[in-house]
Amino acid sequence: MDKNDKLAVSYRRRQTLITVLPFLALAGLFGALCAIVTAKGYRLDMYLKIVFNEGVVLAIVATGAVFIYTLGSFDISLGASTLFSATLGVLTYNATESLPLMLLVIFAVAVGCSLFSSVLASVFHIPVFVTTVAMMSVLSAVAAQLITTYGGALGGISIPSEVVKPLDKPLFKIIVLVVFSALCIFVFNYTKIGRRQKFLGGNPVCAQLTGISLNKYAIIAFVMAGLGVGIGAFLTLVYTPSVTTTTAGSIGMNIIVAIVFGGMPISGGARSRIYAALVGGFSYILLNNILMLLVDSNAGYGISQIISAVFFLVVVFVTGINYRTQILPR
Amino acid sequence: MAKPILEMKGMCKRFGSTVALDKVDLTVYPGEIRGLIGENGSGKSTISSIAAGMQKADSGEMVFKGQRWNPASMVEALEQGFGMIVQEQGTVPGISIAENIFLGGISQFAHGPFIDRKKLMAAARQVLDRVGMDSVDPALPMGLLDMQDRKLVEIAKVIARAPDIFVVDETTTALSQIGREKIYELMREQKAADKSVLFISHDLDELLATCDTLTVLRDGKLGRSFTKDEFDPDLIRTSMIGRELQGDYYRSDTQATCRKEIALRAEHLTAGQAVQDVSLAVHKGEIVGVGGLSQCGMHDLGKILFGAIKPDAGSVTTGSGAAITSEAVAMKQGIGYVAKDRDVESLCLSASIQDNIAVAGMERYAVHDFLILGGRERKYVDQQIGELSIKCAGRDQQVSQLSGGNKQKVVFDKWIGRGSDVLILDCPTRGVDIGVKQAMYQLMVRLKGEGKSIVMISEEMPELIGMCDRLVVMKDGRVTKEFTRGPEMTDTEIIKYMI
């Protein structure tokens, strides 16, 4: 085996390890949750249902968001978009009693909000992060105003539970998750769109000089993220057919953590992966639930958030070490 | 003989399974300009960066000015009198030129918690004058400067500390002739002050002209050292690559040849002050050189021809009359562009060799111009890797791990693989070793023979003379002279129209 072969083998081993680690972490967290719930004498099926329902929404919204993160951009408004879409969906249903129309409004609003952010960024050359921070404030405020106007400050707004109850089945959610993930994986890995987006995220200057238009691919990325938000908003209503001002509030931040947990660099580029959102989304929800079970006190939520944050920093540090050691002087 | 200023003994360094340095000894004396030469990946930058505090050796001993030497950082090394101008970007774009020059030493301008900006700017002005940047305002943000000026600021940053030893790591490739002359002058000043220079370059001519001694590195091992009286270009080349160069270096024919059909035409191009009323026609099977000083507008011209800069006036069209209005249109029309700033403009360093080569050639292997199938893509990339014999661990290897020469081969593959009919090459041999240079030149001759057209923008006069059918000389954004390949295309004639 010559020097180049050895280098190739060691490089591939490292890459395989990086790929496998998030899956191992997911399996470990799943095992830990089962063990803890069983040890505490709680109902495992109930906990698995909670993890599944929360995980599906986060994984779907994060899967769409991977397209934005791949470009090296950052959208913090996705939680607010989910809330806003769900709010307008509920109001539409209550006004028309039409489920298809509600769905249409949810998707139109979700994609519209995303598109608006991307157009603002590309036409006025405002950094995407800035436009999404502004969007987050505006959408949260408008949604809160609508919810308090139509549902009162504490109650929120809702649709009759029987409208979406037939869809509140694991099989339906799995099908939705599989179909949307398959669409994203196809676009990301098997079309020119995904390849070009990864390249843009890695080096926008070089991508431009390779004939790749940042604006065009940013718009496509935001449309894909909008679709994820639309599905996430709908599944949120399927799970709990009401919307309050706190619905989906933490999704925007949770997506960042989920994507990193799934093994994708936060800077996007060539090492971006769709499965990172799926694996990371469920890992994050599992971790949250484990921490809630372990830190069983009034301060539980705060402490579990702190532990999650430390976990996040550790994962970013570890992935950073791997990246840094790969750079050799010439 | 005087005591050495720097002694490095048994230096070893590995990066994973790659041996970058294998028991290398290096000694530099006061008043000496020592050249360091070797192929890409031979360990030149590694050994100098260890001495300059950029990274640690795995083993070995260093003595600097009679003391054991193990600097914790480049800043510490510079404070102790060891300055290095790094090969790639060593400046911070978001702060001023003056702050870059005194980075790490800004406290000398402090009055309590405040910085005396007037004093800082005056000191920066003085240093900038020394490197020939007398017309540049030190208060300007670094990010506004082009590559050459950024490099000059790096030089200023090092000489501002009056180092005892001054490492120049492939810096001259980023500089025009005037910039190069400036740095040679600084080296001579250093020598005259009984201080030392470690000069790393791929340009044998400049090493022979400047250095007192020359050390050859090969595959991380110490090769032969030459004193001035032993300088023999052929012997040094052979010592570098471990074999004699086969075949011609530049083109062997002495006459301009091309086909009748025009491949690319530029008419009355004007873009700000950089390019002024430039017209140019490139024929099929022709290599057209564009030469001049770095600021003459030739680099902007390259970008205009590729549609990356929109001209204020004038047009670029293909032989069939299609207007080039953007990079995407240029690519559709079979035009490829190799940028001067390879790491920033031509490659995505965090991506693999496969990603970099494949991204430009999707039309060649995508099904229905949309669907990417792994097998077809891998086959395409492997073919390109084999075409230019890229030395790599495999198509999945990250481009940042490759040597400069192999990186440049990836860039060439990216454009040649997609079957570009017209190639705009901006400084195509910048920072590549002699063996890769020869391979590039032979490739250009082959492409010319296949009827492809090449626009070769270069700051290296020998390669322009050696390779071009026609040479367009630019000065202050305008074409001052056009030469046709032949006996009158000499450097003394050309330089008259450059300066």
C-alpha cells in the first residue's frame, strides 16, 4: 500500500466515522429514553408518541431549512413562519370550513413568507440573517395580534378537533415525512440544484465564476424551506388543533441545534446533508425529553435548556476539530 | 564564518499519514539570502512556517540568534525578530491598512485606553512608502485592496518590525514586475544590514538572481544545497524533481499559427478606469497573451471576456455572434475562466476534488440536463483526474489538502472536462512548480492543436514569449502594442510598452 493509498484509507475511515456518529447518537439517545422511562415506571408508548409527534414537525421543518443552511445562510424566522401559517390556516378554516382551502392558505403563506425574505435579501442585498430576524419579529407580532383578537389572550384559536383527527395517525405522519424527505433528498443529491447549492455555500465567489446565480438558488432554497414550514404548520394543527402565541416558538432555534446534531456544519457547503435534519431533529427531541425526565423539578426546563446548549457547543467543537485538522499547509 | 542566525536540525512533521518533513536540517547565516526551492508539497512552506511560529514540529531542534527557539505564535516570533510573509492571505479585510500593518503591536500607539490614530497613520504611511504604496491611504479598509496590494501590505507589516530574518514564501507570484523589484530591493537592504532572508519561490530565475545560497527540498527531505558559484539551472531542476524534464518546456515552434475562424471577439471595451477602449479578436487554435503590469487592466479584461464584469461600453461576442453578458452565458457558449486568485475564485476549498471538477461539467453527464447519477458523475471525474494526473488520495479528497500545482490541475480539469472551446487563463502557472508548469504548457499546446482558443493573461514575460501566437500589451487600461510570435517578440521590446 503506497502513501496515497494509506492517506485515502485513513481519510475514508474518518469520513465514515463522521457519517456514522450522528446515527449512533440517535440510537444511543433512543435507548437511553427507553431505559429511563422504564426505570421510572412511566408509560413508554406515551413518551414515544410525544417524541414522534414533536420530532416529525422539527425534522420536516429542519429538512426544508437544510437548503437555506447549505448556502451558508441562516433563517431564524422559521418558527414564526410556522406560527403565522398555522394561525392564518385556522382563521381560514373557521371562516370557510374548508380543509383544502386551509391547506392552501397554510402552504401559500409559508412559501410566501420564505420568498419574501429571499427577495428582500437578493433585491436589496440585505444579509439573509438580518431579513429573517426582521421577519421573525413581524410574523410573531402579527400572529400574536390575530390570536389575541380572535381567541383572547390566554385561550388561543382552534379548529374543531374532528376536522384533523382522522389524520392524527403515525402512519399518515410517517408517509408525509418520507415523501417530503424523499423529495428533498432527490432535489439535493440527484439534481443540479442541490449540487450547485452546496457549491454556493462552500464558496459563493467561485460559484458565481462558475456560472451559478446566488439569487436563483437562494430563492429555490427558501421555497423548499417554505414547503417544510407549511407541512410543519399543518402537522402541528393535526397534533393539537389549536394555536397559541407560543406555538412553534422555539422551532427557529431548535433547527440550528438539530442540524448540527445531525452532523452538518453550520457553515453549510459541501458537507451539508439532508439526513442531518432528520437524524438531528429526532435526536434533539429525544435529548430534550431525556433531560426533562432526569431534571425533575420546577427548574427542569431551564436546566435542560442549559444542558442542551452545552451539548450543542461540544458537538460544534468536535466537528470543528475534524475540519481544522484537515487543512494542511501547502 | 559567522555564527548562524537560524539553525534547524532534524525537523520532522507529519499531517496524518502524510510526511511533510523528514529530518530536515536548515541553516541561515547573517547577511545571507538563502533560497528554498522544491516541487509543490516538498515541505518548503512547512519548514518555514514552523520556524515562524505558525505551527509546531513533531520533533527537531531550532536555535535562533544563539537561543533555543520554539515560538508560540507568529506574533511572538515577529516580536523576537522572525518575520514571515505567508503564501496565501495574511491580512484581515475588515480593519484598516494601518491596523493590519501594526496588528499585534497596536499598543505602541496607545495613550491610556485610546489609540493615537494620527501617530498610527503616520507610522503606517512611512512603512507603506517603503514598499512603494505611496499613493494608498493607510486609513482605507483592507478589503478594498486587490491581491497585489494586500500582499504589499503584508510585506509592510513584516518590515515595520525590522526583523533579523525575513521569510518570503512564494510572495512574488502575487506581484507584478514593479512589486517584485520592490521586494528584491528590500531583500538587498536586509542583506546589507547583515540580516537574513529565507526566500521561497518556484521561479528559478529570480532565485538565481537574488540568492547567495539555494537549498532544494524534495518529498519532505533535504536535497542538495548550492552556493552561488555552483548555481546551474539544469542541475537544480534535476535535483528538485529527481529526474530530467522530458520534452519541451515552452512551445518549440517559432511562428504564429491559428485557424481563420474567430472564436471570441471584444470590441471597444471600457470598464471604469481599469479598461479603456480595448478591442481583441481570438481565433480558433490561437494562444493570445495579454501582458502588462499588474494594475494595467488585464485581470479585469479577463473577467469582462468571461462576462463576470459588465463593461460600461463595448461588447464581447463569440464567433457565431452570441453576446457574452454573464458567466452563465459564457459557459453556455463554451468559454472557461481560470482566475488568478485560485483559492478564492477558482476553487471551493472545503469541497472535494469531485465536487470542484463536477460542478462545471454537469451538462456533460447529467441525464436530461437535470438528473445527476452518481456512477456517471464519478466516471466523468475519474476521467478528468486521470487526464491531468492529479496526485491525490482519491476523488473524495478535500481540495484544501492538495498542493498548489495539483489544485491548479483541478481548476484546469474543471474547465477542460466540460469541453470549453475558449479558455481565459489568468496567471495559470501562479504558485505551481516547474514540473506542473511544464505539464500546463504542454496541455496548452495540445489544446491549441485541437483548435481551442486560449487567452493567457500573465505577469511572467518568459511564459508569454514562450507560449503565445500573439501578445497584447496593456498599460493604464489600454492596449499599447500587439506583437506576433517571432524574433521581434522579446522582453526588451515588450517592456517598452508596459511601463
